[in-house]
Amino acid sequence: MEPSRNKNSREPYINLFFGVLIPLGLFALYSAIKGLRFETPPPGLIILFVVTVFFGSILRFQLPRTKIHLTISDALIFLSLLLYGGSVAIILGTLEAGFTAMMLRRQGVRMSWKTVSINVLIATISVFASSTAVIAVFGPPELLMGEAVTSQLIMILSVMAFSQFAVNSVLVSVWVSIKNSETLWRVWNEYCFNALVMFLCGALMAGIATKAIYQMDYYMFIAVAVFFGLVYLTYNRYVQDVKSTAAEAQEAERKRAEDAEQHVRELEHYVHELQKSTEALRESREKFRHAAYHDHLTNLPNRAHFIGKITELIDKRSKEDHHRFAVMFLDLDRFKTLNESLGHSVGDRLITHVAARLSNIITHKGVVGRFGGDEFAILLNGVDGEIDTLELAERVRRQIAEPFSVDGRQLFTNASIGIAFGDKRYVTAEELLRDADIAMYHAKTSLSGITVFDPNMHARAVQLLELETDLRVAVKRKQFELFYQPIVTLSDGRIKGFEALVRWPHPSRGLISPADFIPLAETTGLIVPITRQLLRDACIQVKKWQEMTDEPFEVSVNLSGKHFEHPNLVEQVKEVVEQTKITPSSLKLEITESAVMDNAETAISTLKQIRETGIRVSIDDFGTGYSSLSYLHRFPIDTLKIDRSFVNTMEEGSENGEIVRIILALARALKLDVIAEGIESIHEFHQLRILGCEYGQGYMFSRPLQAKDIERMILGELPWRNALAEAGFGMVSHDTALTQLKWTQ
Ligand code: C2E
Ligand code: MG
Ligand code: MG
């Protein structure tokens, strides 16, 4: 709406301007036509007309680095003024302006007929003003040119150019200012310099051409015109070159800018990618760091993390003497068995539950970590004293002893806890952890399940480590030897069988008794290969003796509680029986009461499988394992072995005598055999017989002997060294002893 309103508001001014121009222009044109003097125009004039009208505005060029366009038409109109007078110049100016406007319209420039007319009128009036000024000052110029000296010519040219400039610039400025609604002064100011240069150049060219025409002959003028034509073409070419070079340079610049922008974009992209990958790298580094210092199952700090933390505290303690801290080392009892019997995923879940329970107890008091398997550690920073730490350990043990619900099943476990306090003697974290670990091993065999480290333990641990190394060698080299202790029928003194008891002839320490290495063999798992080897040896040995004597000797082999939990136990025993071809009923496995009671339900199933093979089972050390009577009758067993401790302290009317009597009554009720262990005196022997005990073994009859000695004994070559002999019967043979025994009845 706005532009059209503007246009409408300008229209009257335009019309007014047009209305002023029309009479002026028509008057100029009328006076020009009236002033024409010749009947037939000379050929030079015709050429000038043609060139001016048709080519004048085409032959134009721009002054380099300016907006000024010089056309040859101005020069030609001036030239016509100088050579043929004002009338010719005015008509020529009018025609040239009209033709140029038409050309522009044909080329597509939007121009109304009013605008075309105004352009033509301004041109007519300007040339009219210019010719009128020259004639008024100098008289008709065409008459002066023949004699005009250069200074006069310059004057004429100046008047001509300035008068044309004045009228033309004013009229054009008025017209543009009306059309564009701009101030007259602004338009004139912008336009005037260009117009002045245009007209001055035109006048100069016209002056030079006039001078040339009058001072040179016709051919010379043509040559000069050709020369100027060439100069013009060369100049035009040069300008075009400059333009195209500038355009190329501009294009190259634009391309460079585009390239630079593209590079910037690419660079931004790379920077972004780099930032992303740096971020990803940082995250993955963080993940790796976390994984390196945490346990993947429980997400608790791991050993490496703990070492770092303890090292920090050791450093702190070296600066602040009073600062105290402690490390608790925890191990779950029977975890391996649970893991193997219920599967590793249940084991893993149990570990996760234990971790959560520990974290709940410890909270801010310290750091809980997992070192793998069923091993946990707790770092307590700033502990008050040993009593507080022990109380906390007690709480931990009580909480861990509470049942865990895993997969709808209730699982029970206990924690053994070793504690080491971070005192001055510790320089490295590893030393402190090592000592907490040693204390934990002691805790496993202690009643409370909690042990605080003391330096003697370390020495023992070192010994134990040496022993473990030797034990591994002994297993590889099959260095173990079985001793056999006869089991005697108390009623007739006959040898019913033998208990196989292991000895380790250590290359430097001599004969090591089982009490000194079986626990170690159990914790290291070496007990399994050792027992399998001993089982085989014992079966081969006893089968040999059976064949030598035709006696149905039995052999009892001790089975460790740890081995009893082994999932392949039954297959292993069966394999030995098949390989050695011993009658299964000749083999008896001795399992301690505590081993079967620890996990009664599993024990019952294992015992059943053993009994199904024909192999028999004894409960060893009976009376020490707090057997639950409700279980006892369910155990598929053959024999109870009364522990030596009851036999040794058995006196008439004593408490232990009563226990032996009850065990015998119980065995009778459950239809079990009974073997009394550790019969050392004739008194014990008598008492057991009176109480109705069927079988016995002990030093009174024989100490455990090497196989070769047993062999001599059963073949009657070895005198039977026993309590009867010590009581004054001298060294007697096997048969004599039996006679003696019978005699004592
Ligand atoms: P145990 O199975 O209760 O074996 C009986 C222990 O009492 C044997 O000790 C034997 O020498 C000892 N003994 C027998 N009669 C008397 C006596 O009249 N007086 C005294 N003071 N002791 C007597 P040993 O051979 O030192 O074995 C100790 C324990 O080591 C065994 O107790 C058994 O639990 C374990 N053991 C022995 N051999 C093996 C084995 O091959 N495998 C396993 N797993 N354990 C074994
Ligand atoms: Mg035994
Ligand atoms: Mg025993």
C-alpha cells in the first residue's frame, strides 16, 4: 500500500515537471528546425547523424574504479554544434536521446512513455541551452571554427560544456528527486560530478576532433579517427580485462572465502568429533579405572583399591602417631561346598547378599571390599581400641550367621574373621593384609571364629607355607606311607581288621604325624589326591593279606570332612574298589562325627550312595561331635567308634564310663557295631568287655605298624607287643596272646 500511495502523491509533481518541460522542449526543437540553413545536408553531417544516433550510446565505456560512463554521443553532439551549428546539435541530441531510450526499452528496461519523453525533452533543452550560451557569447560556432585559435576554442568548449552541464544536471536532479522523493541537493550532489566529467570529456573530444578536421586533410582525419578507434578498442579491451581479472579475483576470493568457511565447518566438525571421542575416552578410562579397582560381582572395592587406601592410612599414621586403624579379613565357612552343591549362580547371589549385609553393618565406619571368592575385607579407619573392634567383629559374625534367602532357599554360613591393627611395624599395605589373612586362618580353627593377629602367627604361617610346598612335592612323589593298627575282637582277641593311618616320612623332618599335615592338606585341597592314593594302597595291601591268610580282614580308611563334601567322592571310591578288586564289604570308610553332622541332609544322601556300593561306614571319634540323636538313626552307617578320650578316662562310676555305657546301649538299639579306640590298659579292656563292647583298638594290642610288620604279625613271626606282655607275660606270639586274652575272661 505504501509505495503506491507514494507514487500517487508524486504523480502531480511529475505531471507538473512534464508540463513545464514540454513547451520548453518543443520551443527548442521548433527554433532548431527553423534555424536549419542547408537544403541538402553535407555527407559529413549525414555520417555524423548516423554514427551519433545509432552508435553513439553503444560506444560507451566506464572510467576505471568510478561509476562514470562516458558515451561518445555527447562528444558527437558537441562536435555537431561546433561544425554545423546549434540547430543540428539540438535535433541530433533529441534523436539520440529518443533512440537510446527506445533501445533500453527493447532491451527490457522498464521505462514508461512519460519517462522516455522526459529524457528526450531534457536532452533537447540541455543542448538548446548549451548552443544558446555559445552563440550568445561567441556567435555561431560553425563560422568561428575555421579561424579559432586554441585559446578561443578552449573558451568555447568550456562555455559549451558548463552550460550543458548546468541545465542538464539541474533538470535531471529535479526529475530524479521528484521520482524518488529525495532532496534535490542530495541528488544533484551525487550526480553532478559524473555529469561534469561526462560533459567536459565530451567537449574535449569534440574540440580535438574539430581541430583535427580543420587542420588536417580529410584522409588524415580518417587516420586519426581510426587511430582513436583503435585506442578506444584497446582501452575497452583493457577495461574488459581489468574487469574480468577483477571478477576472477573476486571469484577466487569468494571461492577462497567459501573454502575457508568449509574448512572452518570441517574444523568445527573435527573439533566436535574430537570432543566427543575425548569424552568417550574419558568415560571408558573411568570405567576401566572403576573396573580395575572394584569387584565386578558386588561392585565393592577390590584388593588393589584396598592397598591404595591402606597405603594412605599408613602414610597418615607415620605423620600422626596417635592415628589407629585396623583391617578385618573375612572368609565364609563352607562356601566352597555351597557353591559346588547348589551351583555357582546361587553362590554368586549369596556373595552379593553377604556384601550388602556387610555394607549395612559397616556404613560410614569403614570400607568393605571383596578380594574374590568368599574373601571379604573391612578397613576400619580411626578405631578406638581392640575391644571396640572385637565387638564390631562379633556383630559382623552374628549377622552373617543369620540365614540368607537365596532363590527361595535358606542358606547358612559363618564368617571367620582375622584382625590386624595398623601399628608402627607396618610399612606396606601388603604386610598388614597378609597378617590379617594369617589371623583369619587361625580364626577358622578357633572357637570364637575371631582372631587378632600376633607376631608369632607369622612365624607359624611361614612354616606352614614351607610345609605346603613340601606337601605338594610329597603328593607328586607319592611319599606318604600307611601304618596299620589292628582292630581286635574283644571277646576272642582275634584281629578283625586294621585301621590305615597315614604317616609322612619327610626328607628332613622325619616321620610327620597326620595331625600335623592333614589340616593343611584339607585347606589346600591336597587331601583329595592324598586320600585317593591312600585308599588304593590300603585296598591293595589288605587284599594281599586276605589272600595270604585266607582271613576276611577289613580295612578302615579315614576320610576327611573336606573330602566327604567332594561331589565325586562316591565315583572315586567306586573306581578304587573296581581297580583293586577288593570285596566292597572289606572296606570301611571312617568319617568323623562332626563331618557328617555339619551338613546332615547331604551327608545322609552321600552315605546312602556309599552303602549301596557295599562299602561300609564308621562314625569316627563318636561322642565328640555333639550328634543329634534325631539324625543318628537316619544315618546309614555300620559302626560307631567310641573316641579315645572317653575310653582313657573311663573308671567305674565315672561320667565318661556312663557315656561309654550309653553309646553301647544306643549302638545296640540301632544295631550298629562299636569299636572302642585307644585301649591302653588291661583295666580299660576289661571294663569294655564287661560293658559288652565288641571290638577295640589301642596300644594295649598294638601301635600302628608298618605293613611289613603287620605282615609278620599275621603270619605269626612277630611277637605281639601289648599290655599283657607289659603286665609280666613277656613277649608273646599272636596265638599266645589270644590264649592269654581268653584266659583273662
Ligand atoms: P583317628 O582316626 O581317630 O585315629 C586314631 C588315632 O589314635 C591314631 O592316631 C592312632 O595312632 C591313635 N591311637 C590308637 N590307639 C591309641 C592308644 O592306645 N593310645 C593313644 N594315645 N593313641 C592311640 P594317628 O595315627 O596319629 O592319627 C590321628 C588322626 O589323624 C586320626 O584319628 C585321623 O583322624 C587322622 N588320620 C590318620 N590317618 C589319616 C588318613 O589317612 N586320612 C585322614 N583323613 N585322616 C587320617
Ligand atoms: Mg579313624
Ligand atoms: Mg578316632
